[in-house]
Amino acid sequence: MDTPDLKNIWQKKYQIVPEQLAKIKEIHAAATGFNANIDAVIKLSAKRLAELAQTRKLSLKELKEVTQTKILTPDDVVRGIFKCFVNGIAEEWITEEKDVYDWMDKNIGYDRLQIGGQGGIVGNALATVGIKNVFVHTNSLPKLQAEQFAKLENLLSFDEKGNVLPAYKIDRQQDVPLIHWIIEFDKGDVLELEGQKFRCPKSNRFIATYDPLNLKLITDKNFMHYVHNNSVNYVILSGFHALTSNNQGKKLIDGIIPEIKKWRKNNPDCIFHLEIASTQDKIIRKEIIDKIAPLMDSIGINERETIDILEVIDEEALAERCQQQTTAENLFSGLVKIKEKTSVPRIQLHMFGLYMTLQDTNFKISPEQNLKGMMTAATIAAAKAGTGSIDELLWAHGREVSDVGLIEADSLAWATGQNDLAQTGIGRYRRWDLIVVPTILIEKPVTLVGMGDTISSLSLVAAR
């Protein structure tokens, strides 16, 4: 079938989105955790990156020498930005060095502040689309951080006395703000160093994190007590990627597992979702896959995270293939391996232009519901990319799906033997349901921060 015909089919399918948004308002409660912080967002030009490299007296050879993905010195910050810029990829590197934080504060700066962390971003998103009560975990909530939350009465957290209040109104004065740097760059920007030119292949970002509380998985006892004793419909978890193996990360994961199990026991009808994030510590990455993921009903991953997981489940060759050719066909092969390894009932992968979900046939959300949820998330994600926020939920409604998404869907249909997959969006693979959605792409996005978190969480709650 020709591309124009496929676009017409999908444009008709996407007409369901306003109806799905209305259904979200029927959801009683959701909870998000564990990481919330302040994102200091800055758009960094290739020229400015070159200046940083020159200021740090880093040669091209030194920029390319990435021996670890933990930030020990300011040089590592520049190396991380360079790596993500030239490859058009997103990564998050962590530092425990206060000197590095001070250097970033002085030399990187920011264009704006906004809520950050998967827990914080998802909390804002779920409250904005109208879930009646959204409880967001905050291990630190001074006024500066509280002000970054959406000013909505249904977005709730806890003051120092355990009172439930709208998150933006809370000021826990003894807490300190937790700030992460989100360093964005644009597709097509050209970096010139030592006579060589590097053109950024895809708009993306590098995240440099200094966060002593989330690095230690400090939880708010008032939040934990509340969610253990009250019913919620959805729990969206993340934040484990900030742990490190040399900072008791394995012990901290072992410590949170009984809490999650208790939570699940007290909420048997609740859907638990884990948003996998860029986890640089391979030991912690493996712990998350081996111990946290199997406790979930659903997990969300992107291209980079798919490759990262394959590296720690003894699928290095497939990881390398995905790295060399980041296609829907290769990533789907990775998705299958991850499904087999974790036995998680539902896994959603979001890649450039296409979302795909692989789930058990008897999963509590049907393929048809998943398709609706994924299209709703794609519409809202496009609004976020195009405007910088999701306040205008239907800003992108009615726009055509991307050519690249349709091409990838067609390629996946051929690879899986599902001839109608690119037209219907629903198929089968082995014993599982397969759902794919070509997405709406924005040529020059205003922001990409939190895009994956928004996609995963809204695909889930809008699947009704």
C-alpha cells in the first residue's frame, strides 16, 4: 500500500484521541516515584561546545576517549556532550563530585528551570491530562522545587507533617533543591574541531546529574505510608538508574523490593509500570533487569535503553547490531529477547517515528486499548515537542503521521510475517500480541526533555 493511503488510514485512526483523553478523567488515582528534581535546561550550540572543549584544553582524541560514563571531572561533562552530539543520542551520566556541580553552575548555566526526574515529569503529565488524584513522590520539596510542579490541585504531595497538599503549594524549608543539567542540541548543527566537521544527526540531549538524595534512593516516609494504605489505579516507577554499584546501589535495590511487594499486595488491581532510564552502571543495570523489572506489569524503554539491556543479558552481538543499525526490525529482535529474559507481561519501546508494544495475550489491557493509548501518547508527545509543554493537549491532533514511522512499521510487518501490521497496528508474534503505532514527528522540537517518560505513562493510562 502506498504511503498516502497509509497516512489516510492512520489519520482516521488518530481521530479517537479526544475521546481517549476524556476517558482518562475517569481514573481515580495514580502514584509516581521515586525521583523528582529540578531540571536546568539549556540549548547548547556546536560553537559553544567547541569553546568548552578549548577552555578545558581537550584534543579531539581526548574527547573521543570515553573510558567511563561517570563524571569525575569537568572534562567528563564535555566528553559526554561530545559523544551525544556527534551520535545524536541521549545519555545520562552521574557525578558525586560537588566541584563538578559548581563548575557546571558557573560554566554551563541554564535557559530555564522545570520539573525533572521521571517521577516528577510523569506526575505533571498525569495531572495535566486529568487523572483525579496524582500522588508524586518527593524526597526534597523546598519552594524552588515545588514551584516547578504544575499548578494543579490534583497533583499532590506531602508536607513535612504528612499533610496531603497540592505539590506546588508545599515548602519544606529544611530541604535542598536537587538540580540536574539537561543539555540539548539540534539536528544539523555542525561542530568544527581540529579541521574536522561533525554534523549532529538527530536532536537530542545529554544529562549531567548531581543529586545526593536520589543517588541514595531516599524515600519520603509520608508518601510510602500513604500509598501502602490507599488504593491507586496506576503506579509509575523510575529513579533506579541513578544508583551506583560503589555507592551501595545493590543494597538499596534489595531494600526497596519488599516495599514494592507490599505495595502490590495492598493494591492487587493496580498496574505497576517501570520506566527504564539510561543506566550507566552496568551492575545496577543488571540488578534492575533481574530484580525490579520482574515485579512489574509493564516496562518502558527507548532505543538506547534497549541496547543497554541487551548488553547485560548476554546479547552483546544483538546489541552491537542495534547500535550499528537502529531499525525497527533490529530493535524488535531486542524487544523479544528482553521479553523472554524478564517475563514482564507488557513492554513498550519508543523509537524515532514508531512505538511498539509486545504483551501477553491475556494482559489486562487489550491490543485495541493499547493502540488507542499509544496514539493518544503520540499526539501529546508531538504537542510537547512542538510547544515545549503538554498544556495544549490537542495541538498536534490532525497532523499526519511521519513517513519514517510508516516505513519502519512496514519493515517490521515484513520481518514478523504480519502483512497487515502497518495498516491495522495490531498483530501477533509467537505467543504475544504486537501493537505498533507510527508517530507524529516535529521537525524542529522545542524540547525533548522527558519525552520518553511522557510517551510511556500516557500510552498506559490512555489505553482505555
